[in-house]
Amino acid sequence: MASTEATKDAPEAPPVTKPPPPPPLPFNLFRLDLFLRLALFATTLVSVILMVISKQTKYFSTPFTSFVVVLDAKFVYSPALIYFVAAISTACLYSIITGAVSAYGVFRPSPANKFLFHLATFDGLMLGVVASATGAVAAVAYIGLKGNNHVGWTKVCNIYTKFCSFVASSVAISLASTIILLILLTISTYSLHRRTMHAPLIN
């Protein structure tokens, strides 16, 4: 009887509570981001190489003489093409730097929100630079292909066929770079939106 009464008088043990589950990791798409930045590096590098090597030399003989005129077509003879090479080279270097930053985001999947904000800001800036350079060269290339009879600009792509084909290929690839940068900007802003709407701010 004594043992039974002692058992009744003993305090009951508190119920065991399970620890709350850890909060989900902040939303990001850094794996896709890294892949796209590698693609950006490849497209900008190929575009710059094609533009730099797009040299063509033509020999023209003057009538009634034995003189031969040598004319070269190079990207350095056009301010628009020079700007294009500078802009795309900058984008290529940018892809290397941000690719390393994106790889860091893959291994550390919860970077600060302002990290994504800065990434989106620079992506937008680089998108504007690459798009403007691509548009400038596309306009020059169109004049070289079609000419403009209203102002007396003759077409030259029927003469410098190799040069124009290299320029056209470079512009087409840079257009792909522009699309990649647009997707990168969309990914950065969407990830930032998801994190600020569905998760507490991370300083």
C-alpha cells in the first residue's frame, strides 16, 4: 500500500515536445543562373572573336593604268564596330565575375537579399550595354547589305562578302547574349520577389 501511495503522489513527467522543423531555405535559382552565365561567357567570347577576325582585303585595278588599289575592311574602321567589340568584351568579363559569384550562391544557398538586388541591377545595366551595341552594329550591317539610295550610300556586302558574313554571325550571337541577359535579369528579380513575399528578410 505504501508503495502504491508513493507512486500516486509522484509528479507526472512533462510531455516530450518535438523541436519545430527548420525553416525552408530562401528561394533561388542559382544552378540555372550559373548555367546561363556560362552560356553568356561562351556567346560573348565567340561574338568578339568573330568580329575581331572579320578582316578582308580586296584588290582593285584602276582603268587604263597598271595601278592596283588595296582596300581593307576591318572593324577598327567603324566607330559602331569598335563600340561593339568594347561592349561585348565587357560583357564577357562580366560573365566571368558573376559566374564565380553565382557558383558561390550554389554552395551557399541563402545569400542576402541585397546580394540578389545588386546582381539584378548589374544584369540590367549589362543588358542595356549589350543591346545598344547589338542594335548599333545591326544598323551599320543593314546599310552595308542594302545601302541607302536616298543619301547615296552604296552597299558593300556584295564586295566584302567574307567580312559581312563574319559581322552578321557576330551580331546574331550577340543577340543570343542579349536574350540570355534578359533571362538572367528575370531570374534575379523573380527570386528576389519570391524571397521578399514568402520569407522574412535576410540582412
